[in-house]
Amino acid sequence: MKFSDIRSVIVDLDGTMVDTLGDFVVALNHTLDDLRLPPVARDLVERTVGKGSEHLVRTVLAHQLALPEVAASGAVALSWPRDQVDELALQRYQHHYLFINGQHADVYPGVVEGLQRLRASGRALACLTNKPRAFAQALLEIKGLAGYFSQVFGGDSFERKKPDPLPLLKTCEALGTTPAQTLMVGDSQNDGIAARAAGCPVALVTYGYNHGDPIAEAPHDLLIGSLAELLD
Ligand SMILES: O=C(O)COP(=O)(O)O
Ligand SMILES: [Mg+2]
């Protein structure tokens, strides 16, 4: 990959620009409390984020319902059809997330500098996340990052989410650059796999969430410790 060939950049949100693990944990724990279930461990959330809200809520709920102490307690949630509990939990999660969005989250070091330098170099920027679009837009605004992006797309913007290449191809279209001219910057194998399949070069940050796997094992052209390194 030659950086001078790159005309625009697609940037992932959770784990790449903002450390949102605290938001996820708090919103999930409010949700579990509504269902009279015990709180979730932070590391399960860290291993599960990145594939959208439905996947996160469903996985965490399945894990908590299978805990021996929950089975022994005769929790009411166990007596309901599972798809109904999933649906109810997702509704409660979205309700809570709306109000805690950004409250337990921090912009990673180097992000503002990296975005400023990319914009100053004349490149267009899009944010592409598996987070619902409305939450992503609000988070970017709360953290003062929205102004850097000409486009913001979420997990509900297209028919399929990353690691499918469709969201990247659609984002390239919106940016008006070919996949080969469009760099994907992310933190997980979802970003790496989607970028490879779409034909976009891909840089992965080394500090995000990658389902508990070493980030070097995910498809990438470049590993970076900070977005500020991109133009070096
Ligand atoms: O799974 C999510 O909600 C967000 O994940 P992403 O911003 O890393 O795509
Ligand atoms: Mg991510």
C-alpha cells in the first residue's frame, strides 16, 4: 500500500476512535438488572463487541442465563420463550444506551491529531461502524468528532454488517473513490476481513477490541499504535 495513492479514509468507531467498553458494560448491566439477572463481566463484553448490538445483547444474555446460580435461582427470564427475552432485552438495552451513550467512553490518544492531519491532507473521511447509525452520530457529536466526517454509516445503514464487504463498498460509493483508493482503518478482524473482501487497503490499530484474538492475525496491510501515525 502506498499512502500517496489513498484518496479517502473509512474509519471504524468503537475500539478505533472511542473506547466505548464502559458504555457497553453499563448499558448491558442496566438491561440485565431489568431482567433480574446478574451483571456481566467486562472481559466477556470486550470479547463480544464489534458485531452490532443484536449480537452483543444476545450473546451476553445467553451467557448470563446459563450461569449455574441463575438456573438455581429460578429466574423469571428462564420461563419465557427465548426469542421474546432476546427481543425485550434488546429494547431495554437500546433505551438505556440512548441515555448513557458517551458517558463512560473516551477518545483514544492520537485520534484528533490523526483526523486533523488526514483532513488537512485533502482526504475525505467517512465513519463506518456496526453500531446503530443514530448512536454513532450522537457519539461523534458528543466527543467533538462529527465535523471531520462527510458520511456516517452504522450497522443498520445497509442490508449487511461488517465483516461483509457490502458496507465498505457502499461507503466507497458515497465517498466517490474506488476501493483501491480508500483506506479502511479499524480495530478488529471484522474490519480486516471486510476490507480485504471489498478490495480496500486496511490499517488496524493495536489497542482496540478483537474478540480476544491477537490483532496481528487479522487481515491487514499496516498495524498502527495510533491514528496520528497514519501520515508518518
Ligand atoms: O458492534 C458495535 O456495536 C460497534 O462496533 P464497531 O464500531 O467496532 O464496528
Ligand atoms: Mg471496532
